[in-house]
Amino acid sequence: MKDLQNKAIEVLNNNWKDGFSVPCANLYPFQWFWDSGFIAIGFAHFDMPKAEKEIETLLDSQWDNGFLPHIIFHTDTDTYFPGPDFHRSDLSAQASKKYKSTGMTQPPVTGFVLQDMYRISTDKKATLKFIESVIDKVYFNHEYFYTNRDPKNEGLVYIYHNWESGTDNSPIWDDIWETMNPPEYTFERRDTTHVDASQRPSKREYDHYLYIIDIAKEHNYKDEKIAELSPFLVQDPLFNSMLIKSNQSLIDLYQLIGGHDAKVSQLQKWQDKAVKSFNDKLFDSELGVYVHYDLRNEKPLRFISSSSFSPLFANIPSKEQAASLVNVMMEKFGNDNQYLCASFDPTSDRFNPKKYWRGPVWVNLNWALYYGLKNYGYMDIAKRVKADTVEIIEKAGFYEYFDSRKEVYKDGNAGYGGNDFSWSAALLIDMLQDN
């Protein structure tokens, strides 16, 4: 295990770019929002100054309305599409004047990342001082969501683009694409020069992605116009779980710091409403899991994915609901020839174990699942998730995502996407430290 941990540290150090990390070389040459959070957790174990700088740089890109973008374009490179010239964050009056970025966000992990940095820290006093210097920006980000992304005042925020979900090309979105007919875009893909095209979204899927961005750009990234016009408007259980988990972390940290009663009170109000709506609206008792809700077409998207189990991480389900989630997960995702936990239902005809978010295992969701299972007392299954994660990395390397089928590892590499991937390394370090 020591060798594996040393290799993970090497991956993180190699992907550090003097103030921020890239997810991996070539394929993702900028700073990504939720990647940076997970990366900071890994750095906190062996280089707290880098962990702090990672978060500082991320929060430095915050817009005037509290929004945090999903990609911050620190460097000029044409190795990634769509880049800053397509996204045009400058169209928004609220956008950062310092950094070019996208006008989309990603799952808001920063609150719980700060708490994890405190958990890991060997100098709690110094780490709390750092947290105190940045926590209000994270609070402002949460305020942005509940003010601008919750049109029905339910306590559930929407995402307006599949890239905001983090689960970019999940089969769950297929039904939304069928409601759209975007134009054919002409562009040069960059991702497929680094990674086998069979593992990546199709050209036609990219047409949908670009079209949604064009609608947002046409209205200068104004949230009220996006809520009115975007063909993609979804309440996502993974995204909202990360926000709810981060709400609780901010409450805990503000109470540690002291003197922030008004913010704690507001966070608790958001939290109470969010958890109630989450359980009332997103739990599908027939499927026994949480599902996405299509706010544009007012209907649940009744598919089972690793996002369906993410509420365990945020302490959202009741004991009975947690038992139901675990039962479904083990029945569909956890048989003896599968590694836990595939990103999409292996029993579905939409399952593809090699293609991005359509079936492979992802370390970041396994990490959240590991802590969620422990949280509810499912220690044996948590241990299996950890053991499976360690085993696939030992066998394949620090890839972006991994085949969930055990038998394919006999025939060579079953790690896909980018190699020497930062969050795979960072979160492995954290799991190895947790007994």
C-alpha cells in the first residue's frame, strides 16, 4: 500500500501547476471546480499549503453573484474544446474580470472539503484560521444557488446543463436529448485525440451540449432567462446531495469559528427545506432509490445510477430508505463479477462499462459512497467499496474511470479516460488513511 500511496502523491505533485491542479495532463489542461475540491483533500494529507492554495485559487474565480464556474481557464491552450472563446463568460456582467471561465458550475463540494481539510489537519488551529479566511465565499456560493437556482422555492436547486451534474453523458440525459433537435455544429474535437472515441460522448451528443450553452450565452448567462428557456433543467440528486452535505459542513465550521449565528440560522433553514423536499420529491419508492427530476418537462427520470446512492453521503435518507438503497445497490451493482460501484445500472440496456458516465466505476463517487455507507453502519459493504477501489487502481493505474466487470482485467488494461488522474490519486490517499 505504501508504494501505491507514494505513486498517488507523485501523480498529485506532477499535476500541480503553481497555484492550482489540472485533473490530468493534455486531456484536461485547466482547473475544474469539483476536481479541485477532491484534490485538496488528497493534498491535505501531505502538503496542506498546496491544499489551501488549491481552494484559494478556485474561490478567487468567484463571480460577483456568488457563482463558481466549472472550469477556470488559467492558461491559453487550444488542446481543449470548448475553450474560453466558445464559453464567453465575459457576456455576463457578473463574471470574474480576473479569469476567463465557463458559465456553468459543478457539484458544490467546497463546504465539505473545508471540513475534511480540518479533519485531516495536524495543526487544527492553523487550518481553522485558513477556513475562516475563505468560508464566507463558500457561504456566498450556497446563497447564489438558493437565490437563483430554486425557482419554486423548494430547497432543491436545478442544473441547466449536463456538465453541471458532473456525470456528463449519463444515459439519464438520453430522454432529454430526445426532446431537443439542436443544429449540427462544426468544430474540432480535442478529447478524442487523447482518448479512444468509443469511451467519449458522440458528436451528436456534443451538438446538444453546445446548443444549451448557446442559449445561455444569448441571454448573457442570466439565471432567470435560463430557468425560463433552457431545454435542460434538472433537479439532480448527486448535485443536491453535495450541496446539502456542504451546508452541514458550513454549519459545523461556523459553530467552531463562533460569532456567525445569522449565517448558521440561514443555512439551517435551507437545510431543513432541502432535506424534506429531497425525500418527498426525489425518492422513488417503487424503484427504492433516489432519481433525477426533469423540471422542464415536469417528470421524474426513473433510472438507477451511482447518483441514486449519493444521498447516503449527505445523511439524507431515513434508516429505512438507506436500507432500500443498499439493497438495490447490492442486487443490481454488487454481484460477484462486478466491482462496486458502476456509475449506471449494469442490468439496464443503456449500460456501457467503457463509456464515460454510462457505466464505468469512478473513484470520486466510490469515495462518497464509502463514507456514506460507514455513516449508516454498513461497515462490510463500505470495506468492499474501499477494497474494490484499491484493487482496480492496483490493477489498472490511476485512471479517470474503470471498467466494472472483473473479468476484463485479466486481458489487460481496464482503466479508461485520462491517466494519472488527480482525484483518483487524491481520494485513494484519503481512503487508505481511513481505517
